[in-house]
Amino acid sequence: MTTAPTFNPRTIGVLRESALADLRAIRKSAPNDPKLERLEAAATGFYQDLTKLDADLHDVQTDPHLTAEGKTARAAEVLAAWSEASAAQVAAAEAAARDLAGETRPPEVRPPVDDPVLLEAKLANARSDARMLLDGVAPAQLPRRMRELVEHDADPMVSYLLVATEWGTNYIRSRAQRSDNVRGGAAGQNVAHGPLIEWAHARADLMPRLLDERGRREWDRRQRYAAAARIPYVLSETRAFTLRSRRA
């Protein structure tokens, strides 16, 4: 499980370089995408203005013609102007990221068989087989065992069932509910929380295994877009940290 970074001057710099590096890499693979152009413009403008903010605040504090009260008032004006401009830049980045949302959804996995009637029959068998393989596994170990089944790919239909449908997620929930009934109380929610998160990450890792070559290329492209879609969060948190620290 990934935890949110603690924002401080060091992490701000690291996240800035990471965000801009992500944008440069994506722009190389999609140089004419207007949605990315809008996101890039908002992010680069935000960081350029942030650099200018610090320079302007430094100029205010070193201005020999201003009194202490004058420096405080002028610094507040500079920060207020940046606050307004940066809010617009974050909003523009968020709007661009929303436009990119459709680019980050996983590509559809083609089922092992095309006939829908035959597919449902095979899925029914796969559900039965999966239950036999998983019913004896402790709830906390389900994501690991489910990952093993897909990685070994002994049964393509079971792999498809686990990764391309919600059956695996629902199975983890049902096992947690059974545990809840046995223990009494709200234990099932705690039992399910960790495995559900672990399985969500595992499914994302395993998805390319079920894609053909064209699908894997599309998967790689969408993963790059997903990195760009996280940039507005970095900008928003950087802005909040900047306002807190510059006012201190």
C-alpha cells in the first residue's frame, strides 16, 4: 500500500522533478496530444511562478526602502497574488487530468473464446475450479495464491476469471463475510481491507499477461497517462504547503 508523501522543502523538490520528468516522457510518446499540452502548460507555469514567488519575497525582505511593517504588507500582497494565480493553474491541471481519465482505464481483455454462450459455460466451470483451489486458503493469503494461479496460467479461463472480471474481488469479500460471521462483529471488514488492496495492485500487475501484443502496447501507453493524471495532486499539495510555509 502506497502512503502519501510528507510535504517539506526536500520532497517538494523531488516531486517537482518527478512530475516534470513524467510529463517530458509522456510528451515524447504523444507529442501532439492537446490534453497533455494543457496539463504541461499548467504544471510548468505553476513551478515557474513558484520560483518567481520566492525571488519576489526575497526582494521584498531585502528592500532597504521598506520598513518591517511595509515588508510584511508587501509580502502578503505578493503571496495573495500568487495564491490566486496558482489556484487557477491547479484548477487547469485538474481539468486536463479529468480529460485524461478515459486514457487511463485498462484496455479490455479479449476473452479466451468468442462465443458468449460457450464463454459463460466455461466461466461457470472456471468459477467452480477456482473455488476448489481457493476455499482452503486463509483470507489474508488469497491475493498471493490468486496471483500464483495467474502467473502459472495452468488454466487460461481461471486467469481470465480472476483478472478480467470482478469475481476475485467479490470472492475475497465473501470470504471476509464468512470470517465475520464466525467471529461475530465487524472483523470481516478488517480481514478484507488488506487483501482487497493487495489484490487490486496484483490485478494491475497481472493485466498485461492477458493482453496480446497490441493490447500490451496500449497498456504501456495508458500507464504513462496514469502517471500524468497524478500531477494535479502534487501541484495542489505543493501549493498548500507553500502557503503555509510562506505565511509562517
